[in-house]
Amino acid sequence: MSRITKEEFYILNSLYNGSMGRAECKAEKLPFHHLKKHLFYLNLVRQGYISESSDEITAKGLEALEPYRVNNAVILAAGASTRFIPLSLEQPKGLFEVKGEKLIERQIQQLHEAGIKDITIVLGYKKEMFYYLEEKYGVKFIINPAFNIKNNIESLYLAKEQLSNTYVCVSDSYFVENPFNQFEFQSFNAGVYTDEASEGEIFAKTNLEDRITELNDTKKKGLMLWGHSFWNKEFSESFISLAEKDRDIGKYSQVFWEWMVKDELKNLPPFYIKEYKPGCIFEFDYFEDLRKFDTKYLGYTHSEIIRNIKLVFRCDEEDVVDFRNISKGLTNTSFIFKINGVDYIYRHPGDGTESIISRRNEKSSLIKAKELGIDPTYIYADVNEGWKISVFIPEFREPDYSSFEDSKKVLSVLRKLHASDVKVDYGMKPWEDSLHYEELISKMNPEIVKEFQDLKSKIEKLYKMTLGDGVEKCFCHGDTYQPNWMIKPDGNVILIDWEYSGWSDPGIDVGYYIVDAKYDFDEADRFIKEYLQDSYSEKRYFHFMAYTAIIAYYWYVWAIYRECCGAVMGDALPSWRDAAIKYADKLLNKN
């Protein structure tokens, strides 16, 4: 049987669906009430695809539709949706309830209604929370272990065996009316015309046949890609071929799949726009978007995080607004929010930190640091769950590692901290603590422990050389890397994040700044001498040099433990290892 035209397909598919009721959101160019008068309709009747007596699709008409059958759907649900804080910190966005229905469940039900029962969901972030869907709806899962370091092209590549004549969806889309069909004529992306687009959206330029001729990510209005897409077998195979080639290069590993289509449009089979009217497809990129769409989120969000904020400030949930994400730190995730025109920061603890950080001790240090005037930002910290609220400092800069003037500012604060009369019964013991992390690591992956035994022996030797050398313990910060310093326009310096603070060796504060700055030996020499000033002696100097290696080793083993817990440490882990080796070898060879 010869292929039917697009107009003929549209008529037969409309009749198959029973009415145009489900498609009222579509901005089609051929309204259904004109179909019976149209030449294409009359031609289909003459060919026997439509019954002349009943105006219903015939068996021959169904056979003509069969080559366009949608085989399945792939729903992308691996991402952490960091723009959707704070709710996304508690559960994946696809599981949010909107107007009484979970987003992903509504989408699965709409696919089922259209006859699409073969559904695969690609999971990553908080994947276990989706598992109930397998029993409830018979869906299949693919796990993307790289969800937090790659974007959704990786998810699609992992689902390559499922991609054929396939709907490609995202778990957080909300369709006012069911957009899915049993049959689709050609590959397309849903699109909506808008005059108010947010940053990072892609706009399409099309020809008279709605084929996309150009994609642009710099426009602010026009026909925007928005919602689901359909890929026929030819398009799916071409896309996966391009994704395969990019795996070694990684050009598109940090962007959405549409960006690769934008750049490779000429090398892909025809891709079209299926336009929908505004207000028919919703994607909630930010929590404020959801609040506007579903007003129940103004008064009661079901969010423990917002409840925490409300209780601290004794306000209503709708008073907490303007959520903004901060890039995830090595240990925690934080975001900014506003109440009564004032910005604050909420710190959400990272997974696995409960095993290595005492939140009760941290809170004690925060209070003491505020009393010392070293960290005036503290407002509240929860000792059981580990969350914290601080005042947001809008204007500041981090110290410039290449500026000795900045070094002097930092060291002035450290001397003040170390000279304070604060005494506590907790604190970092970098050598002993690294042994503790080693025990935790060995329970998860014993093979990794073997990799650093030689370095461990060197650090142990250095540590023993510092014992009894006269450098006394004091109140320390423990995590003096660049992002924890804030130099305000007036020159005042603030030191934040006291998770690793306590009664410890001052070498950890001086040494870690050197490690993070990647100072060479001459720069480290100058830095330590500036800290010691009149208290300089060869023995004290060696102590602080040795602790540069010791603290680097501590963070190296800590990073291995964090990666065993699922965190991604990136370049920090080898950087700490190399610093520990560099300073240990320098000092031990010298002695």
C-alpha cells in the first residue's frame, strides 16, 4: 500500500480518535468541521478508507495508518531539577502533585489512554521513589548513574534500544488535554508561540510545511520548543549515532538533547513542529511557576524545608518567595530565599554527611563564631536534621589566592580565631579522622584502600614528627578553602561554614588554605611566615608545613569516602592527593 499524505493522515487519525475533542489544544491548520467538505476527505471516501454511509474509518483506513503506529514512550526522569528548589531537594519533580495528580502518573495515564502501554522511564536522582510505578502501571526502568554529571542526552543514549517510533517525554510536563495518539505522521517537537520566554529556551524557524529549518537559543519570543516530542525510527537511529560519536568528546554532555539537534539539524532526518495553543502545555521550571498554576502551593506546599523556614521566621508559607539555587557545594546544597524583602540562605545537608559531621557541634561553633564577630551570618541550625539558615551577604568577593594583601586579611582572621579563649570538647583530628574514613571506605570498597597505603605511611611519619613540638591546639575552622571566605566592600572579612570546626591543630586552617590555593613551596613559605610573625621558629615552621600535607591527605581520604556515598568530587580528589604527596615528599626528603 502506498503511503498516504499528511492531510489524509490527519483526517484518518482524527476519525480514529473518535472526535477532535482531545486535540482542541492543537493549533492545526485544518479544522475538523471543514474536513467533510475537503477534497482529501472525499478522496479517502472514494478509496474506501472512510465509509461513505457512516463517516467512520474502515479496515482499509486502519491498515493505511499502521505504518505510523507509535511503538512506545520514553520518559526522562533522571535529573535533580536544581532550578526547582526547594521542593526538588525532597523528591523528584515528576512526583509533585499538581491539581490532585502526580505529574508523571498523569502523563502515564494519558499515554495509556492513547494506546501506548510500552513505557520506559529513565531514572537517576532519588530513583527509588519511582519504583512503585512498576507495579502500578507496568512501566520499565533504565538507571542513569551519571545523572548528576551529564545531561539528558546520556539518558537517551542509555535508552537507545527503546528508541524507534517513540514519544520522548519529560516527567514534569503537564498536559491540560491528552496530546498523545496511537499514530504519528512524522518526527516533531511540540511547540508554543510565546512573547515571554525564560532564559535558555530554544526557538524554531519553520517552512510552510512546519519543518524546522533553524533552531535558535538566543531569541526571547517566537515558536518555542515546549513539551513532548515524537521520533520516528529514522530520526531515532540518526540521533543515537550522533550521541554515540559525542560520548568520547563530551561536547553535549552538559546540555539538553535539543541543543545537539539544534547544531546537527542538517545532518538529521526532517524534524517538524507540532504547534499547540498557549496554556495547553506546562513545564514548571521554578517553584514560583507551580505556585501560579496551582494555588494550593501558596498556603501548604507539603515541603518540610518550607515548613522549617516558616517556623524559624514565624511567617506564612506564602511569605517565603523568590527561591534561587546556589551551585552545589562539596558537602551540601544551598539556596537563597526572600522574606519581607530580605535574602537568606538555606543549607540542605548532603547524603552521607550524618556519618562524618556532628550538627550539634557545628551549631555550637556557629554561635561562638558569631559571638567572636567572625561569622555574623548565623540565624538557626537544626542539630537533628542538619539544615541551617543564614543571612545572605549580597556583595562580597572571595580572596584572590595570588594577592598577598588578601592573604594578610585571611591570616588576620585566623590569628584572631586561634587566639580566642573559646574551648570546646570536639574538633577535627585529621590523622585519626582519616583512619576512621578508611574504615568506612573499606566496608564499601576494600580495594580502594590499597591505593593509598604508601601515602598513608608518609603522612603517619610526618604526623608523629609534629607530636610534642609545642604547637598547642585551639579553636579552629577546619575548612578554610576559598568559597568559605567573604571579603566585603568595606574590607571586613567573614568566615562561613563551620561543619568541621572545633578544638584542633591550627595547622589545619593554615595548611588547607595553602592546599586549595595550590601554592608552590615559596608561596607556602611566605604564607606560613606571615601567619607566625613574631612566634616564628624552625620547629613551628616545620609543623605548619607538615600539616599542609596532613590536611591534604585528610581531605583526599574524605573525598574517597564521599564518592563511595555517591557524590562526585571531580578534580578535587586528585588535587588533594597530589598536594599530600608533594609536601610529604618535600619534607621527608629534606629530613
